[in-house]
Amino acid sequence: MYDEILPFLRCPACASTLDLHAARRDASGEILAGVLRCGCGAHYPLRDGIADFLGPPRPLTIAQRTNELAVTAWAYERIWRPFALTLLSGESLPYRRELPLIASWAGAERGGLFVDVACSNGLYARALTRAMRGAPGHVLAVDHALPMLREARRRALVAGLRISYVRAEARVLPVAAGVAAGVTIGGSLNEIGDLARCLQAVRRVLATNGRFVAMTLLAATGAAGQVVQRALASGGIVFWSRDELLAHFRAAGLHPQRDECHGIVLFSLCVPSREQ
């Protein structure tokens, strides 16, 4: 974690500001250890560069429990993620197509605060940071799984990128209201478990001119795909049609601006609705 993110953090229990105590930094300025304290009495430890707003692991579904495994975190970007969208979409959809789209739609070149929700190994967080190209700003990456966050932080350090990492729920983001220039989420809306609360949290932290960019997997239309998705549903993974998903966005105060569909892979860009 870095000092740039501290003014934006809030206590998930009462939404008050947090004070950093007993901080230990390395030569690069990364905060390696300390405690974030709130006036309400809550406190959150910061260890190995990651602030923990959750405490002991408490995953609710099989999919969420799988993400808590160290082997999943190790394998995610080494084995699965580079080829995932090509396999799922039925067309060539490598990083060189996906990541520029995410960063461009999010408007990372503008700078500001960007929040990568359910970041896994931090793929989008790194892409957003690189796309800023020196513009003043910072990326906060959030996930509930500590092994994923450790791998994400390791990858950022190897790449020489300043990214802050926190362990928190997507439904209760520890971020001040109306401060984020952009929020991204890659594939994890299918696994969140409470879509409405997650989208409400996204809407709350977005600035008036903020952008929300999501990559989501849609419900399959073919028989084989439907069989697979019904099996995955037992593990807590949910799929929607394009129209159903966009309706959920609108209900949360996120107005769809554009979307792009590749097989069951949907990229969506939303902005805060003005009436909310």
C-alpha cells in the first residue's frame, strides 16, 4: 500500500476516515506494515503491504472458497487467464485486445483514482496503471482472497508499478463516496453472490464523471454451454443475458453507454445516472 491511497480509504463499519499508526515503509515508500484505526474503535491491520478489512476468511460459495487457495492464485495468470477469453468467446481475444479496451473505456489516461474490484492477480490494475502514462493518479486493487492479493502485489512489484492492495468485500468497498474516476471488474460479477449490493457499492464510490467498466460472462444459448453453466451454478457462479445484466446496471444507478459482445464475453461501459 502507498500513501497516495490513504485519503480515499474509509472504515467499512461506519464510513469514517482512517488514521495510519505504527507504519513501516521500505525504501520505495511502500507501506509494509501498520494499523488503520477509526474513531469508532475499529482497526484494520496492514501486513506485507496489504491492508486487511475482513479478518479470517469467510467465503460463502465453492467458487469463492476456490479463490482462497494458494494454488489457484499461482495458476490463475500462469495457466488459465491468458487463454480464457479466447476459449470462452470462440474467437481470438488475447490480452493485447482486452486490456487496451478496458483501460480506454475506463479513461485511465485522465488519471485520478481507479478501483479494480475483485482484482484476482491484478491484471486490470496493472493495465490501468500503465495506461495512466504519468498522469497523476493511483490504482486501488480489492479482493477477498489473500493469496490472490499476494500474487497481485508480487506481479506489480516485479513490473515496477505502484499499486495499493486491500482485502475487502466487493459489496462493502472501503472507499469514500464519489471519489473514483473509474471502477473496473473482470469476470467476477458472476461470482459475487450479491450483484445488487456490489453494483450499489460501485455506484457509491464513482465520481460524477466516473466510469464503470465490466467484463462479464453471459448465459449460454447453446445446449452444451447451458449444461456447463447449470453445473457451475451449484458452485455459486451466476450467468445473465445481456438485457438482464444491463437492467441490473440501470437499477443500481449505472447507465449503460456502450457494450461489446464476443460469444458469452460481454464488455460494458456505464456512467453514473444523473438522477441518482
